[in-house]
Amino acid sequence: MDARRLKTLRKELDTFVSSFAPCIKTEPSRRHFKTYVEGQLSDIERKNVAAIALNAGVAPRTLQKFLGIHLWDHLRARDEAQRRVMERHADPNAIADIDETSFAKKGDKTAGVKRQYCGATGKIDNCVVTVHLGYVAKDFHALLDGDLYLPEDWLADRTRCREAGIPDSVVFRPKWQIALDLLDHAQANGVHFRWLAADEAYGRCGAFRDGVASRGLHYVVEVPCSLLGWTKRPRVVVPAKSAGTTGPPPRTPRLACDAPEPRPLKALWKRGGSSWKGFHIKDTQAGPVVWEARIVRFFPAADGLPGEPLWLVVARNVLEPEVKYFYSNAPEDTPAEVLLHVAFSRCHIEQLFEESKGEVGLDHFEVRQYLALQRHLVLSLVSLLFLEEHTVRLRGEKSVVEPCGSPLRRGGPTRPGNERSRAHTPPGEGPGPDRILAGIQPAGRSRPPQATAPGPQTTRHQTVPTQEVLQCVLAL
């Protein structure tokens, strides 16, 4: 945001920042809070502590102390941001987006840094990883929370932890558990979600999926093609007690002798199955993006036995050799359009990461201490929230934040910067594919379960009439 735009929003920014005043006890710290947010919203190239301080004409040391030493409640500031989102952007069909992002770092002193996969560089690298919770409701999205992932070897070295300011009370949590903790805290603050989307790093974990379901949410999560299961529930038996044996009878169920073995997802659709159906996922500058999908009821394998039935969504890009697999615990009458809309809503949190790093300097931090890093995450989501709330207003002149997919924000890329040509549906595919409308979560239109695994045959794209879509929305 350039200086001219920031000046036109001075009154709104002052009001916005003042809403966080109860989180900060002293007037100097309140001024530093405002300085940091203004610096992150400014057009300076680097948005680290030193650059923000020098741009504001204050001593860098004072801003460093505010971030790492001063007594102010950054967690309460995060809670205030979440409550603000609910007051202004509540939606009964809101989607929780779970994802992680990484920051390449040098040295070994920054809290949580180690050689691990770094999405920022696309390879195993020295980096810090944070897990985030995003909020998607119609044409609005925001980051609600984020937490630092601390590897096991870090927490096993308490001396190193103390040097980085990590409290002794902090214990190891896998990333999926951090995600559930973020979800718990948001729900405790009154944030309502109906759906949840996540990539396969989280979707592959049965404990994560079970945790989401136990919290009352419907999930649509990407899963790896190597997961096993059945498209028809196999017969399960409890073996009879052998003659002449003592002790209690067997109670452990097992697959019947004539039951088929579970198969990997990628092996389910070699032949047969229902026809592929085309769906308009999003618009880009290169044209519409079309995926074809088929959906079956599926019984994932858990300890060799069939679990509770889920939806298995198999989606393939019509112009590129890309296939995605999703699990969903949505009700049996959930329309395919809804499942795919939620599945591809992950574009929002990917865009939020881009905006956070490109607009407010989420990845510009140069602090090493645990508390300072956590506070930087909170300040960044606060700054981004202000930016998101004013994006529509500012877009009249020139986009401050590029829309997700199209000017109407109908979906978005499944990966940051994915602008490769997907201009149109292949010839002979009918009048046009179904369109998935962003922010619409219809329910109630039944889809009968399919007993057969998906196969390779393709049919013409079918168009959902506009009136039918509207009826789905009104039925909510």
C-alpha cells in the first residue's frame, strides 16, 4: 500500500488500531503497535523491525523491545481480530482453511529452525515452519491464527530452547495437532465454521480427520493416492472359538476369507465406474479452468478393517496430467458442486500467504526469540485483516491485493502463481461445464452412492441451470 492510499485511510486505520488498545497496557507500547502495523501496510521494500522503525522515525531498539520484551497481550490481540471477523464477516457456511508456510533462515539460533522441507525454496532447506488457520466466507478471507512448529529435536534440547526463549511448558505437537489446537481456540472465541479444507499433509492423517469431525465440521481434505480402502464395504467376521480351546472366545473382528483386499486409491479407476463430469473451477487471465470429477462412497482401511463411509472425490485437470484425491465426511446428499467448491477453496489460504509475504512482510522478520516471532505472526495477521477489509474499496483505483482467480474471486489457483494456460474446454465437450460459485454451500440435493470404482470413460460436460443453483442456495 503506497503512502497516498495509506493517507486516505488514516481515519479508518486509527479506528482499527484503537480497537486493539485494551490488549496493551502502556501508551508507548500502543504507539509501537500502531507503528508496526503502519509499517507493515506501507510501501517500504523490507518490513523488518529496523526498516519499519527508521521509516517511522523511531529508534529501532525501542521497536525491538516492544516485539520481544514489553508487557502486552499479543494473544488477546489475536482474539480481538477473531472476534472482529465474526462481528463483520460471520457466515453460516464459512470454511476453515488449514495450511503451513515456511521461511528460509540461516544459522541455528532462530526458534524452531532446522533442515526440513521448505515450501519457500521447494527443497530441504534450513527454515522455520508455521501452521495457520484461514477463514473463508463468500468474497472475504483472512488469517485467523498461526503457530510455530517446533521439531522434536528442538524440544529435546532444553538448553537450546531456553536460549531461544521457549518456555519449559511447551511440548512437541505434530503439525496436525497444532492445526486442531488453532481450530479449538477459534471456536472457543465464537468463530463458526461449517467446512474445513486441507492439503494431503493433513488429510492423510486419520487422527486429524477424526478430530475435525468430532468438532462438528464437514471436511474435504486432499489425500495421497497411496491410501487404501474399498468402494463396497467388505464382510467382517468375528472368528468362532476353536473346539477344545480354553479361555474367552475371540472378540477381534477381521476380514472374511472371501473379502477383497483394500486397494490404493490410484488403482480404483482402471475401468468401469460412473462417467466423468466437468466442473468450472475458476477463471484466470488465460481463461476458465475446468476439472472433471467423479464421486463414490468409500470405506477407508483402518488397521486392515473398513472404516466409516466417506465420500471419495477423484478430480482430474482436463488439460494437464494432474489428478487429485479427496476424502469428505459430508452427508450423503451433498451435491458434487459443494464438495469441489470446498476442496478447491484452499486457494484462499495460499493467496493469503502470498498477500502476507508480499504486502505486509510476514517473511521479513529477523527476530530469533520465540516470543518475538509469535508476536510478529499476530501483528502480521492484524495488518492483513485491515488490508483485506479495505481491498474492495481500494480496488476501484488499482488492486492492492490481486483477487483470487478472477475479479469476482470465483475460486483460485491450487498453487501460488499457477497461471499456466487452461483456456477452454476440449472440443466436443458440450455447451459448458458446471460452475462452482464461490461462497455458495448448497445442501439437500441428493446424489446416490456409487458402488463401482471410477473408471476412465468420459462424457460431455453438463450444465447446471442457474435457477437450480439458486434453489440450492435458498434451501440452506
